[in-house]
Amino acid sequence: MDSFLVKICPDYCPKQLLKMLPSERLHLQTRLCAFCYADVPVHQASWQQAEVDRCDRHVFRFISECPNCGSGFRTPALWEEAGCDQCGLEFANMQIYQQLR
Ligand SMILES: [Zn+2]
Ligand SMILES: [Zn+2]
């Protein structure tokens, strides 16, 4: 099982996965605050807490799908580009949409 996952996903890390797993307290869709992302371009675990739906720094609600094409975000471990993998809209450029929600 482990070696299979390592093969299909070179970045697979059991520890990371375990950290992500306590699922009932996590929001299952990948979410992001575009404002935080513009500051520091990494996914933050705090965006996935089920009981929180807006960024405590920026007050805006998290976005969980691309505001341009409507597709969901990939698992952060698979983010290769800092944007929607369907239409290419950059996460940092989603700020305006986040403000409008
Ligand atoms: Zn934020
Ligand atoms: Zn898109």
C-alpha cells in the first residue's frame, strides 16, 4: 500500500497525511484565503478547520472553488502552480472575488 502510493505520488508523506486526517473537524474541500496566499504562497492548515469559514486576519470568507471557472481546488500537496489547474487563474488574483462574497 505504502509503496504503491509512493509510486503514484512521489511527494506522498505518511506523516503529512496523518496530520490531515482527523476528518470530522476539517472542511473537506480545499479552501484558501487569497489575501494570505498573496502574502505567503503556501496552503495553511487553518483554512481547513470545519468550524471556521472566514480568515481571521482578513475577515473575508474562504473560497473553496475557482471563482472564474467553478472547479474545486486540488489537494494542496498537489498544487504545482499557484492557481486554478483548470483555467489558470492565480490564487493571489482571487482576492477581488473573495471580497465580493
Ligand atoms: Zn487571510
Ligand atoms: Zn478556474
